[in-house]
Amino acid sequence: MNRDLTRGPVMGSMLRFAIPMILGDLLQQCYNVADTLIVGQYLGKNALAAVGSSFTLMTFLTSILLGLCMGSGAVFSIRFGQRDEDGLREGAHAAFVLIAALTLALNVLAFLCLDWIRVFLRVPDQVWGMMREYLAVIFLGIAATFFYNFFASFLRAVGNSIVPLIFLAASAVLNIALDLWFVLGLKRGAGGAAEATVIAQYVSGLGITAYTLARYPQLRPAKGFQVKLSRVREIAGSSILTCVQQSVMNLGILMVQGLVNSFGPTVMAAFAAAVKIDAFAYMPVQDFGNAFSTFIAQNYGAKKEERIRTGLKGAVITSMAFCVVVSALVFVFARPLMGLFVDAKETETILEGVRYLHIEGAFYCGIGCLFLLYGLYRALGRPGMSVVLTVISLGTRVALAHLLSAVPAVGVTGIWWSVPIGWFLADLAGIGCYLFRKKQLLSWDGSQLSQSI
């Protein structure tokens, strides 16, 4: 099931590889969307606000692990393109040990800081009880997130995007079934929704781990197993900067969540529902950016510069066309989409969510371009440039959100407008850098894996 992206039709290969990734991550969104939909419809506005704020926090925490896995995957893809089996195996061992240790530390820290989260996110009293109950359970799934994302990154790096989809599909169905049972049948409230999600996460995490180790026995630690320091440095050089990029991006979102929370449960609930719609809308183009990154990395390792240029042009056209269509759909159907998550009686919540979607939904081309830039620089061994673009995008977003929302005539709408402005400023910087340094970026000399920009 491995796919060699250095051969065959450029866009055909890229799309066949991307589609299972897109379907897989859309299913992954079902974890929290199922929680949000069921909680919003059956437990009320405050419970929806609690689960929505928890989702933003968990996205930040798991983005740290996701960034490490994505950065490692870029190295795996390059080694696969070079046909360097020893380098691929040793790199996988080093990455697993490094990320597993950080996962353990992150999990311990999350529980230690549980009560401090309330202050940081400015959670209202009427929401905190349910939010704490939800978080105390959902933190138990951090290890499962590591297992799934690490082995999914490895499989995708060697061209297998089908198996991660299969495990996600099974766990997504399980999650929805357990959500309905725990929340509606057993009346376990927000904590029951978290329990359903964690169980489903371990099904996918442990399942894909068992499959990968069975399919690729060379990944199993053999007698005399040891991790090479040189491989750890190589993995760290790529993955830590990608981790910084992902965590900075989601830290900015988390800071905005705290600002949103200060406007009360109605705005919190509207934001919680609208963000889920947002995630579904641009998730395909985000995953296409990740598939594009794998394509670039494999061809970069194989030194196929012309194929990279052809793939880049095709990816830009495909991504922008998709974003235009999705923007139109979200803009037109904003109200019925909000109605899926919020009871029709909560008119203020629905109206605020529609306002958010009318602003964000009109500018998905900005985030689509940014995902391609992230994938490009990561694949070319310059993950530091992705960090720079993230700082520009999120720095603008956080600063403008605080400045504009403080103006009485603008209020919370200023938070919504800060997002697309940040996207487009980062796009301009990323495109400008590529055009100015194109020849240097596409030239392979083997040193890029340890460079930051």
C-alpha cells in the first residue's frame, strides 16, 4: 500500500495520496464534533461552551505532539525518497523515543495545571464545573493521540495514507455510538462525552501501532537496540521547529479563546460551534497541504526539481479552487450549519455564529495558501520559515483581536476580522520569501535537515 510519489503523473499521484488523508482527518474531527453536537443539543448552552473551550485547549496540547510527528514525517519522507532504509529505521526509533518522552511530560503537566487553566482562559463560574469534569477525562487520551499521530506520520511518509483512514473510520463510528450511549443513555453529562472520545482514541492509537509494527518488523526494537544521538539531532532539527510552529499557532488561538470567554457564555457557545464548522470547511485543504508536503519531501530527497515545480503549480490551482467553492457554501449556509449545533431557541448564539462564519468563510483562500506554504518549507528542510509565518499570522491575530474588541463600536466582531488579516499577511511573507530564494530553496545539498530556515 506504499506509494512512491517520485514517479507517475504529478497531480494524479498527489490527489490519490491526499484523498485518504482528507477523509481521515475529517473523521478525526468527528471526535469533538460529535461531542459538541450532542452536548449542544441535549445538555444546553453552558455545556456547549465548556466542551468548546476544552476543544481549543486540547487542540493546543495535541498540536505539540502533532508538530513533532509532522516534522519527523518530513525526515522519513526524504529518507524514503533517497531509498535510505537504515536512515529511515534509525530515524523512526529516535523520533519515537524523543516524542514519547515529551508526551509523558506533557500529560503530567496538563494534570498539574488543571485548575490554573480556569484563570488563563477566563472561564465563567457557570461553565467551569462542566469544563473541569470534561478535561479531567480528556487528558487521559493524550498518549493515544501520540500513538496514532506518530505511526500515521510514518505510514504517510512512505506513501500509505489508506491505513490511517481505516483506523480513524472505525474509531469515529465508535466515538459517536459511545457519545449517544454515555450522554443520552447513561446520563453521564459532559464527562461521559469525554469518556467516549478517549475510548475511541485508544482504539485508533493502539490499533495503528499494532498494525505498523506487524507490517514493518524492522521498526521493532531488536536485541542490543540503541538510539543514535546523530539521528536524535536530525529528528530534533526538523520536528522541534515544526512543533514550535504548530504550538505557536494554537497558543495564539488559545489566547483568543480566553478573550472570547470574557464576552460570556453566549459568545463562547457561538464560537465553539462556529469553530467546528470552520474546521470541517478548511480541513480538506489543510490535509491537502500535508499530502503536498510529503510529495515535495520525497521528490526533494530524490532530487527531482522539475517535478517539484510542476507539483507546486498544480497544488496552488487545486487548493485555491477548493477554497473558493467552500467559502461560497459556508457563507450561504451559515445559519443552517449553526442550527446543527445550537438549539433554535438560542437565537443570539446562532446570530453571533453566523456573523463569525460570514467573515471567516469569505477568506478561506488565505488559510489554504498558508497551509501550502507550511508544507513547502517543512518539506524543503526549512521548518523555521513555517515558524516565522505562524508568528506573523498569529501575532497579527492576537494583537488585532485585543485592540479591535476593546473598541465599543466593534466589540467581538473585531476578533473575527483579525483572523483573515493575519492569514493574508503571512501569505505575503511566505510567497515573497519563496520567489526571492527559489533557486536556493530547491537546491539539495543534504544540510537542510539541520537548518531552521
